[in-house]
Amino acid sequence: DYLENIVALANEIPPLWQISPRLSPTYVKVTDVILPQLRGLVSEVISARRLETEKRNRADLLGLLVENEFNDADIRSILFDVVIAGSDTTASTTTAALYILHQPQHAHWLTAARNEAIATNAGKSVRLEDLRSQMPITVGIAREILRLFPPVPFVGRTATSNGTLAETYPITTGDVFCFSPWFLGRDPNSWGSNQTAFNPQRWIFDPKNRGA
């Protein structure tokens, strides 16, 4: 329910949550109903685990967090990151990659990625810090997928000081603003006239500046 409404929120036309969040029924449902329910469910699970003594499962993440005396608020934040930010994002990115790579016009990228995986034992033989240099095709594909099909609809930030955004919009401490990774990834000012084309080569030629 949370994920469905977050996507619906991102697809609002016009984006009411950008004008005034309280004008958007979906925003209100997410912030006032769904998120409090999720927090309540997670809090119940944490409380139940704290009541366990001898039979407490120390082999899972929650057990370790409780054993190391994290407070409930910290545990809840970590679990939210893992469940919401760390699972669905991976699944949606993988799904988008499979969809794109199996289109006929991108078959050569699929073949190149497979060959690279075979040569590196599916990355198991590569240290994390060497991943970009040893598996440039896979990394380029991943970055291009994330550019075109970001797993999150929008990102919110809270201002910690007064200032000006883009030399135009005044910001005061505590202001919350959102930006869309989807639109940023398709902005022709940053990505050129072929901004909607799937082209991992842009990352391989120029991994820092995207070769746009």
C-alpha cells in the first residue's frame, strides 16, 4: 500500500505535493495514515523481540540490533531503510535492467554483460573497490538504468540553514523541498539531445561527466 501510494504521489498531474502537500489526498494518506501504521507495526515487532530472552534469535538483523542495545527509534530507522530503501529499490532496478537488455536493439549490451560476468566469475573475483575498473560494462549498464528508471519517485530534503536555491528561490531553515530523479535523469541540459536513449557507453567513455 505504501509503495503504490508513493508511486501515485509521484505521478500526480499537476504535482500538488510540490505546490502544497496538504492539497494532495495521496500525500495526506501516506504521511497521516500509512507511515504511522508502518511505524506502529515495526514498533510492535521490536517490543516483542525485546521480551524474548533465552530464545532470542541472534542470527537476524533485528536480533543483533536489540542485542547491541540500539534504542527503538534507531532500530526502526534501520529497518525502514532495509525493507523500503534496500529491497524494493533493488528489485525495481533489476526488473528495469532485464526489460531493457532483452529488447532486440540492446542485445549487444546483454551479450557484453554476460561475457564480462563470465570473465569475472559474476563479480565474485573482483574486490568492491575494483568493480568499476574490472566490470565497466556492468557498472555502465547499472548507472544508465538508474538514470532512466530511478527506483524512487522523488527525494526530499530539509534545509538546515537559510539560503537560495538555484539563485532564485529563497529558503529558510526547516523548509522541505523535493526533486524528481526521473526528470533530472532526462534533462537535455545535462544529458544532451539523446537524453532518453539507453546508452551505457556514456558512462564507460566518461564515467565522471557521463559523456553527455
